[in-house]
Amino acid sequence: MENDTNQTQTRIISDTVCSGLVLLDKSHKDDDNHVVHLPITLFPSPIPRRLYSHCQQIQQSISKLMLGIARDIPFISSSLSEVLKVDEFTKSMFDVMMTVEREGLAQPVISCINRADYLLNKTEAGPLGVRQVEVNAIASGMSTHCCRTEHVHRLLMQKYDIKLPAAGCYEVPQNNSKTIKIDGLMELYDCYKKHNCYILMVTEERNFNFSEHAAIEFELLERRPDIKLVRKDFVDLHLCMSLGPNKELLIDDSKEIAVVYYRIGYDPSHYTSELQWQTRLKIERSRAIKCPSINFHLSGVKKFQQVLNDSEKLEKFLTPLEATAVAETFCKFWSLDADTDEGKRGYQVAIRDHKRLVLKPQREGGGNNIYGSDIPLYLERQVKPEDRSQYILMEYIDAPKELNWHIFPTDKLKSDQSILLNDSALVSELGIYGCIIANETTTLCNRSGGYLMRSKKPGVHEGGVAAGHAAVSSLITYDDEVVDSSTLFI
Ligand code: ADP
Ligand code: MG
């Protein structure tokens, strides 16, 4: 029996690798000839259909909200005023935005391909709810991997004859996240209204998630052979990039860039010197369409989750109906601005009620948050009270655990024990993709759909797959009026 299970496990791993779900193997430093399979879960993850549908339904409102913020520079300035005094990274982004604003935009079209992330939420007595974790403006990857994982799960269920129960209207939804991204890139290219140009994918020399970038490039080539894509390392981009007489963005002197698609640039570590800020500014100054443009990038910072924390405030950018539906997914937030009464009250809450809280800086992409009992000491260690202003405080989401298994590349097959025989409980995070394109007055495209499901062990705070914290899963939706959620979750 154990032997059979081990063989099954080996086959699942090889099926995963064969389907293109691979990352560079970090244990082989500077050697790109080694890959490992992407961590995936053994089974799809359950979610009540009404919650999945709700997250899908509000995604266009979330993109609309980001657009509203991105266009409203006075609102960005006032909301971030305290953050900008102490957070150098956010200040550098803000300065790039203000410089091009003063000079006048060379390109009226602005855009963002985003992903809103959610955790399921246990409530005291009522049914499961869903809570927004964050919205990513650049760190919105994994769109091809999650489609492939859904495909692998479908095939595995077919291969091993695993049937969904008839009662409960279980469904494995199709995942079109890759299409949202590729359609968006194609539409952006067409908005540039010139032939024989390129899409520039800004990435890094050795990206562990290279297969995702390659999959986007190949899919694009297949659907639109007229669009060429170049991938360039952000750090060295300044060496080959220039502006033409009409602010055309040129690579290697002759390739005119229609669209700049950022897969990097969301973390201070990506800016190894002032040169990368100059690169960012040059791109913003150019006629190329940026995805995201710097104001859209800023609209994703976490401070806006705190500033726009209820439906009334959201009505600045959304209709009352849209605002109510979006606000239904919100957690409680507190400001930590050092100079305001609200921020001082937030600080008291952080010290007193830290157990059920998360402290977050204005970043995306993982590895930045402080949790629970670490919060008071962390805040007390800040050199000046003003330093607190760069953070927001968020209620901790109590997510339910599903019975499921990780298949990590580091899992060793042992003769006496297989990972498949161990009980396992995982917490899953749902992401929904959106793509919005607009000029000064009109929204040219607002599309949403697809999903990313990532599953991690309970108690693991971070949710990144490439960073080794989580595995990619897929979805099974069910009707929670028919199926009792407590039979699927712990
Ligand atoms: P980042 O921008 O660094 O990805 P996130 O806000 O997404 O920051 O947080 C990282 C991870 O921490 C998430 O993927 C989620 O697993 C966990 N997390 C974030 N906020 C909360 C919260 N309020 N409650 C519970 N877990 C959270
Ligand atoms: Mg995140």
C-alpha cells in the first residue's frame, strides 16, 4: 500500500513537471540548468460558491477604485502625506509621479493588471465570510501557473477516478486568468496605435518564476504573431534604454516599446542604486504605455485600504451599490499616523490588542508584515514616533483550514512514510485578476476573471509561492446551503 502511494506521488510530481509547472532550483546557485516542480496541492481547495461569485463580481469595482485613486493626485498626496515623511520607497515613487505630472504626460493611456487577494473568514456563529487581504498592482503573477494547476488537478481526478459528490452542486470552475492577462497586453499594444513595436517585460536576470514569463511570451506569440516581446533585467535596463525625439521609448537604439509590463519594481531591493529610479522616471516620461503606470502602482499601497475603509468613503470613487459590495469584504484597519489623534488611538490598539492584528508597511510582494505578539516590540523599537506612520494596522483574519496536502519539491520520499499518508490542514488564499485601461476621461477596458488559489500551512504567515511559503491549488466551489462547511473545513 505504502509503495503504491509512493509511486502515485512520484507520478504526480512527474506529471506536474511535464505540464510545465516548474521554477528554477534555488539550490543550484547561478546555474539555470536545474528546475524543480512548482509546489502544488494534491487536491483542489473548497470555497462556498456565493463567496467566490462575490469576489468575482466586485473585481471590476476594485479596478475602478484603483483608477479613481490613480487619477486623483490631490487625494494620493493627502492620504499618503504622513507615510511620505518617513517611507523613502513610497516617497521615491511619489516623486516620480509628481515629476511627470509637472512635465505633462507623454502618454494619456494608463493601465494596471491587478490581483485582489482574499482569505475565507470564520465568524462566531454565522456562515463563512471572505475578507480582502490586499490588492497587488505589480506582484500579480502566477496567472499561467494557476491555469495549469487547475488543468493538472482535473486530469489527476480523471486519471485516478475521483468523482465529485452529486449533492452540493460541486463545481471545478474554469480558470481564465491567463486570458485576462494576455488580452490585456494585446489591448494595450493596440492602444499604442503603431505597428512593429515591442512589449517590454521588465524582470530580473535570474527569475525563479521564469516559466511563467516564458508562458506569457509564448501565448502572446501564438495569439498575436505581430507582437514581439523583449524581456530585460530591470537592474541593467538603463544601459540599453533611451528616449527618441518624440519621447519614444527605445531599447537597443531601434526597438520602439509600445507597452512596458513590470514584473519587478515593487520592492526596495529591486532598486540596487539610484539608476533604477532613473530608469523608472525615464519610462514614465516616455510615450510607452506602462502597466502599471506609477500612479496605478501607488493606488495599490496598503494605506488606501485603511483610508477607504468603509462604503461611505468608497463612494468618492464608486456608486453606493458598488461601494457596499466591496466594503462587505473589508477587515477593520487602524491608522498609525504619529501626528493625528486617530493614529495615536491606533497605536494604543496595537500595544493593547496585538494578538489579533497584523502590522503592514506600504509594500507588495511578501515578507514585510509583522504579526501578533511581535507588534508591540517592533513598534517600540522605531527610532522616532513618526516612523510608525509608514505602517497600517489590520485585523487578523481567522481563516478556516481545509484537509489537503502540499507537494513541495523538497519533500523527500521515504520508504517508511509518504507525505500522502500524513494528515494535513491547509489555509487557502484566493486571488482574482483584473485588467483596467483608461485615458484621461474614459475607461477603455475593465475586465476581470480567473483566479489564483494558494495554500499554506496554518501558522505560516506569508503566502508567497516562489518564496516557498505556499503551494498553488485550484478551486472546487459548492453550495453552502446544501453542504455544511464544517464538513469541509476545520
Ligand atoms: P504582501 O504584500 O507582502 O504579499 P499581504 O498583505 O498579502 O502582503 O500579506 C502576506 C500574507 O500574510 C498573505 O498572503 C496572508 O497569507 C497573510 N496575511 C496578510 N494579512 C493578513 C490578515 N489580516 N490576517 C491573516 N493573514 C494575513
Ligand atoms: Mg500578498
